[in-house]
Amino acid sequence: MIIKYLSFLLGLIWSYSFIRTQSIFSNKTAILFKVFISKVSWITFILACYFGFKNFSIKLTLIGVGISIILVHLMFYFSSKYLENKLGIIKLKKIKTFLEYALVIFIFYYVIF
């Protein structure tokens, strides 16, 4: 039972972290991210919630969803503060731009080939 619940939490955290990631990218890249990655993550998140309703009580499922959402937001908050302090805002923007272009190139490569 504990292993099932931990796998349920891990699935929620995994899928919600991809959903939350789309807010980091710029509008152009976010559109590609929504089409190719975020849709699958929403389906995974909804299916994980269904798995929770099917195997656990509603109370445990809602607690798990709440814990996963709070945990993902805390991880994004602390990681952003750490990266801002460690790298600086200018260097962080350069890295973000590089990652956005790399994501766009990767998606086009995936669609073409």
C-alpha cells in the first residue's frame, strides 16, 4: 500500500512538474511546449488522479494532489532563487534563451525525422 501511494505521488509530481515548466518559457516556445509536452503531462496527471481515486480514498487522493502541487511549486521557487544567486540574472537569461532554442530545434528535428 505504501509503495502504491509513493508511486502515485511520484507520478503526480513528475507530470505536474512538466505542466509547471511551460510557464518558464517565452510565449513562442511555450506554444510548442504546450502542443508536444504539456498535453501529455496533463493526461498523465489526470490519469494519476484517476489511479488515486481508484486505489485510495478521496481524502488520500486529494492530500496527495495537494502535496505534489505544493512540493513542485516549492522546488521551482527554491531552485530559481538558488540559480539567481549562483549564476546571476544575466547569465541565467542567456542559458534560458539557449535552452529555448535547443527545445525548438529538438521538436522540429523530432517532427521531421
